[in-house]
Amino acid sequence: MKLNIAVLPGDGIGPEVVAQAMKAVRAVCRKYGHELVYREAPVGACAIDAAGDPYPAETHALCMQSDAVLFGAIGALKYDNDPSARVRPEQGLLAMRKQLGLYANIRPVTTFPSLLHQSPLRPELIDGVDLMCIRELTGGIYFGRPQGRSEDGRTAYDTCVYSREEIERIVRLAYEYAVKRRRKVTVVDKANVLATSRLWRQVAQDIEKEYPGVETEYMFVDNAAMRLIQWPKSFDVLVTENMFGDILTDEASVITGSLGMLPSASIGIHTSVFEPIHGSYPQAAGKNTANPLATILSAALMFEYAFSLATEGSAVRKAVAASMDKGVVTGDIAHGGTAHSTSDVGDWIAEYILSR
């Protein structure tokens, strides 16, 4: 099979962790006889520096011509520390989501036995957690218009906008995943306060009738935030709007013991994007210490979702699990053992894939 991939390393630690994921991808293609074709392109701060645009037209064209996009991270301190900057790296991420029609971000949250003690939550609360967060990506306050600041700089405003169509497609996707899992959907909103959330709840109640075999619960976002910590095993498929999903999925990362362990898949109308949920962590850029496992697991999702290659995705997951069992991990999850470099972890996983 021919795999045509756009590789967007991005900023900060993005190039380092993506390089390790590509080692795993090349190993899988070699082992299973797939033809791999890939090209790299800039996005984020590096694209602003090179072309003045955080998501250049050439990068978008490459994404549209590819079967999948493997993406690293966006963000740089010089823009984080300059609130007056009119062009920002994060605008590249939003543009990519909008132009590729990436309406659903899928973030699986599972636990690893060797990391249970790394989580701030008690092991008995998190052992066996297996939930899926589905976050809407193209609407809400991140894309709302109008948006701006008053001339005197003393007032700023953002608007949150959702259409019925945007809500229908993401909620229906959540139910389709629930049918394949444990048949439970949790719809998270703030319907007691927000008009957009009341529309979310109305649409979800309409769609709920189409899936009588799936249990549905409705939960305000503040309650969901507490439940994720108090009783994470109560969730199966959790679906919510853009900003709520952004916050809740980062909160859910503590369940795994490290933000560096969570992959994601952004599914949409055109080419799907596979990326770790962590940011660019510019303070660690170039130090060869960043945890690449979330990006490598994102490559596993890419094999499964973009190419329907379940065996290949499983091979990557098994290699990641083996690296953790053997202690071949970076310092953030080494828990007193040897801290391996980013590149050493990538090399070990690639070699494991080829040897099995």
C-alpha cells in the first residue's frame, strides 16, 4: 500500500518528537511492505519567520494532496510574550483546522500500568480508565466573530457561535463511536447559562432518539471537570464544544501520568491530522529530552484511522508499551530510573517494531 503523508513538524519540540514518530512509521512500512511517500512543510512560528504566514498556501496544498498529516506542535515564546502581535503561530493551527474541515478531535485516554503511580490520582481511581473525548474543532469562541478590542485597549470581546449543522455532525460521530465501545455518551455543555449550550443540548436530545441502545447523560462542564478527577471510569465517550474540550482533555492528561502520553486524531472533510495533545514546550526545544510517545502513538492512530491498517497501528502500540515496561523512556516518566533521550527512545521503538 502507498502511504502519502504530509509531515508538519512545527515549532519547539515539534521537530524532535515528529522525527521519532517518523522512525516508527518507516519501520512499520519496511516491516509490512508499504511504500512511504512524505514531504515536510512549515507551519506556526517557523512559517511566519519563513513566509510571513503561519499556514502558508504551499503547506495547505501539500496537506490537501496527502492522505494524512502528521503534525508536531505550534508556538514560540517570542509570540507568547508579545500580546500585540497581529500574526500569531496559533492562527496557523486554526487556519489548518478550518481549511481542512477538521471538525472533530478524537483524544483517547487510557492508563499504562507502569505509570499509575505517576498520576496525582490514586491508582484505584484510574486503573482501567478507557475513555474517548470528542471535541468540536471548527466552531465556538475560538472562531466567533466579531472579536476584538476597544480603541483605548480597556475592553476586549469574543463571541461564541454554533450552528445546528456543526453540532449535529459532532454529536452523531460521538454516538457512532459509542456503538462500537461501551454504548454510553456524555454530552458536556453549560446549558444553564449559555445560549449556544442550550442549542447543543436540544440537538443532542434530538439525535439521542436515533440511538436507543446507547445510554446518554447530560452534564454541565464544571461537573464534568470534577467527575473526570473523582470518577474517570464512569465515562465512555465524552462529546463537547471547542473550548470546553480543549480544557477537559488537558485535565484528562493527568490520568495517564504525563501530558506526553496522549495522542489525538483530528477528523474532517478533507485530510485528517494526527498530533500529540501537548504544546511546543519551547523551553525544552533542542535539548533532546522531550517525550516522543504521544507523537508516536499519534502515528499509530494515523495507521488505524487514515489507512485502516489496524495491525500496523497495533505494532506501534506494542512497541510503546514495551519501551515503558523496559524503562526506555524520557525523564518525565522515568520515575527514578535511567532517563533516555528523545532520539534514543525513537531508535529503540523502531528497532523493536522491526524485530518482532
